[in-house]
Amino acid sequence: MTWWKTGSIYQIYPRSFQDSDGDGVGDLKGIEARLDHLVALGVDAIWISPIFVSPMHDFGYDVADYCDIDPRFGTLADFDALLAAAHARGLKLLLDFVPNHSSTDHPWFRESRSSRDNPKRDWYIWRDPAPDGGPPNNWISDFGGSAWEYDAATGQYYYHAFLKEQADLNWRNPDVRHAMMDVLRFWFDRGVDGFRIDVLWHMVKHADFPDNPANPAYRPEMGEMHAVLQSNSTDQPEVHDIAAEMRRIADGYPGDRVLIGEIYLPIEKLMHYYGIDTPEVHLPFNFQLIEAPWDARSLATMIADYEAALPPGGWPNWVLGNHDRPRIATRVGGPQARVAAMLLLTLRGTPTIYYGDELGLTDVAIPPDRVQDPRELREPGWGLGRDPVRTPMPWNASAHAGFSSAEPWLPLGPDWPTRNVAAQAADAGSMLALYRDLLSLRRKHAALAEGDFRLLETTGSVLAYERWRGDERIVVALNLSGEDQPFALPAGEVVLRTLPGGVRTDTLRGNEGVVILVR
Ligand code: GLC
């Protein structure tokens, strides 16, 4: 089986992984210096959030040059060195492709906005004002407010699904499509192993720009974007042809390059991005572990429905956290986060680990004067900000946790003197040790890495399933609550458990998870 099926992926938020030049912001040389942590952890690939030239209004998700590295992160030479160093250690490297929108500092947008008859005018989405002079329709930015920005010089509005500094490209224009496909080739030619594709389902909008319908379930704490359903501004049928073209490009390169789509959609719609007649992305990100209620019955139903919905040949994948969502240890608590790790790394499919989750990092409270995220700055106070999950990686107990020689761009969590890589590497009972053990079990047992999957019938707060390949059978049993639960463990060898101490054969203790090699 190919590496992206059996392997696991580790997401690096580059501003917060390791700083090498003392500006308090992480960089490529820093990542290179820390690759051995990832080798010791036992992951197979790293995905690095955007490192391209950017004014950083959305911290790199606003790209001003798709084919160069932002000086804060380093140079193209630093990138080549990082890629070579990763490959020398057997690690694959994925970049973050941001095709839906560019920075308004991108030369394409500057040309586009310069006049109505500029050849690049149609590279972005320009519309006349509504009859009353207001925005062309009711579409709302994901960061709040109208998604349309008026440009007085040319008398039209441009569309931005995110910040007004992130103008949406017009993917219905064939020249845009060619230029952006060339970006993929540029990095594939340099040797990258694949891409995570940012907001893939946003890329094409309804050709007539009708209003979005009101969302009957809207509550203000959800964020203003949820006041409407994005049925006309996202997930249009034409996006599938674009995803298929990206796939053809990826498949044209040797060595199993992979495309992963960031897609937040209900499951039936999500499945379409595997491709129906023509292949699209290899892995449409499955965010259900982030979104589902954390209880055994809901998770069992969700897992069964996901497995059942997969198209023939579609390979599953699982995500517990990312740079946009609360950390798992904050959502479920520290002891239960160990159970969550066991779930992520023993389900059938490719797991993606968010940096720092292997230490059990929690969301870090950000003092108001240190808030960086535009999401928080635009709609303050609802807890929508993403800074708390983007704080620096704590490496050791030295100044600034070994992350930087300077004050980091975001504060470290208060527990960094003890919750850091060096301390946990020396502690067999740590979260880091559990992650290492789980990843090493996946490598050792084909039943876990590529085997079949079947949910076992359970009651109460127990979630249990079986994985098998050939003669090898493994049972995973997880107690999703803090209370003891009756569960008859099958006969066999307990190869891993989330709690210290003996395992009873008729009970799972609160927050206990076990992996059993069945005899
Ligand atoms: C994706 C990214 C998020 C970013 C947004 C706009 O959802 O994960 O961080 O703000 O796209 O590019």
C-alpha cells in the first residue's frame, strides 16, 4: 500500500514550530533543526501551513507570490535544504496550496483593480453595485461582515470569502486556471510530495450570484458567517472538474504524490470530492472527530456512517485538530485526550496529527493586547479566535521553551516548564510516549496500518472495534467517560493502554483505552 494510506501526517504551523533567527517567529531552518523530533515520534509526512510571500493579514493564507518563500520563513534555498533533509530521514513533505484567493498585494490583483479593462480584471470576481449602491448580494465573509469590498476607483465591488485583503480568484477564467496549475507544477518539480488544498469547496461560486438563503439555526455565537447557508457561494458542481485537473497533474509525477482537500461539508457532499467517474483528491479531509459530540454512541454512529459512505477505493482519513479549531485536550480534558489519541491512531485510515497535540497542549488564553488573529479582532469575544491553538511549541525548560531566543509572537502556555518535548521524552507515562508507542504499533502491525475495520457491539461509554489483516487481529476498546464501564476484554496480549497499572478483564477504568492483540 502506498505511503499516504499506511502513514501518518503531522501538521506544522510554521510560525510556531521553531525560530532559528531570533525574531520570535518560527521559520524553515527551525523546522529543519527539529526534524529528528518527528522521526522519533514516528510520523511519515509533514504538512506545513503556508510559507509563501505574504503580508500576513491571515498569517500566510493571503499569498502575494505563490512561487517564493516569505523572508520571515527563509528562502527557496532554505526550502530546498529542508526538503532534502526531510527526504533524507524518510519523511515526505506537503505544502499548503491556497487557490481560492490571493492577497490583494499579489501583482495579479493589483493589475486587476487598476482598471475595468485591464486584461487581469476578470481574474478576480468583480460585480456592479446593487441598484441601491450596496453590495451585489448578501454573501457574508467567513470572518464576518459583507464579503464584498467596494473599489471607488473603478466603481465595482470585488468578492472575498475571507478578509478584504484576500480577494477570491475567478476560477471560471481559463487563464487563472492555467496559472494556478503551473504553481502546482512548480512545487512538484521541486520535489514536494503533495499538497493540502485550502478551502477547496469554496473555489467556484454560482455563476449568477444569487443571495444565499438565511440559516434558520443561526445564533450569534456561531459567528456572523453562519447567518446564511453558503449554498450559492460554495460547493458548486464545476469545482469537481478543477479538482480532477489537479489530480491529473499530481498523478503525472512519479512517487505517489498526494492531494488532500480542506472541505467542511456534510458527509455525502464530502464524498463527492474523491471523484465520481474521474478521480479528484486522494483524501478529502474528514473533520468529524473535531465536530462530533464526544460520546461513545455518537462517535460509533459517525464512524459507521463514514465507513459506509466511502466510495469504492476511497481511503478514509481522520483529523483530531488543526490551526483553526480548539485543541483536543481542551475539548475533552487531559485524561480523555489520551483516549482520543488512541482512537485517532487506530481507526482505519490516514491520521493527521496537529503539532503539540502529542504533548497534550491545551488552548492558551491570549491577553487582549496580544491578540493576532483577524478572526478574533473582527468578531471579538465569542471565542472564535484561533490564536489559542497556534502558540509556540515548547521544546525544553530553557528560556522561551527553546522555541526562540526572543519573546515569541504568541505567548507560551503557562505549563511549558513541565509540558515540553524534553520532559516528556524522559517520561514513559507521558502523552509523547503514548503517541510514540501508538505510531510504532501502527508501523509494526499491518492490521492497524491497513487492515479491515469492524465496530464491536458495546454499551454505555465504551467504543470498541476490531482491525484485522491476514491472521493478525487487534481489538481496540476505549472508555469515553471518566467512570468505570463493564467490558469483557477478549483473550490476548494487551499491547498498549492509556493508563498505568493492571487491566481488569471485565472492566475499562475511567478514561482507559486498550489495544489488544487477540489470540
Ligand atoms: C482555511 C484555513 C484558515 C484560513 C482560511 C482562509 O480554512 O485553514 O486558516 O484562515 O482557509 O484561507
